[in-house]
Amino acid sequence: MTVIYIQDGDAIDFVSTTNLPAGSVVVQGHLVGVTTRPLVAADPGALQVEGVYDFPITAGPTAGIGDQVFWDPVAGLATLDGTVTGVAYCGVVARPLAVTDTVIRVLLNHPR
């Protein structure tokens, strides 16, 4: 059997079970995606799975470019601690994180 090209892969088809505002983070298995427009429950939409995004993070930690970043769906925040139960790897730091920053710039789904 041959492989058939479907799409570029920067976004994937997605149907949410709930209404989601633009900028929502969705974890599906080991894949993290971001909605770029509001999605209505049961309507076809898409998740961006590539690109650079600013994720909310609690001020305090510091990180350098290339450090791993995880998404904590319970807290609704990014974290640098991959040992927290329930977090999903979402990418790597794309801009150094200072101790006072409340957003972390992430290159989404960058291979580990």
C-alpha cells in the first residue's frame, strides 16, 4: 500500500465536545494543540500543532532556549516540571524566561 498525502501537518482536524475560545490548549494523548479561533461543540475545526505561542506560567522559574516545557491542564498553566502528574510535553522554550515573566514563549511540539 502507498502513503497518501492529506495536509501539511501544522494543523489537524478536531471536533470538540465543548465550546472552546480561541487560544485554548487541547491535549490529545502526547499531542498538544492550540485553537486559533473559537470552536463550537460538535462542529469541525482545527488545532494548530506547530508554531510559536505564549503560554501562561507562574512567575518565578527561569529557563533558557531549548528547555522543555509542559502543559498542566488542571492548573491551566505551563510548567518546567515534567514530573507533575497529568502534565503533557508541549515543546521547548523559544525565548529565555526571566523570573518575573508570566508567559513563556514555546515552540509547540518540538521533538525532544
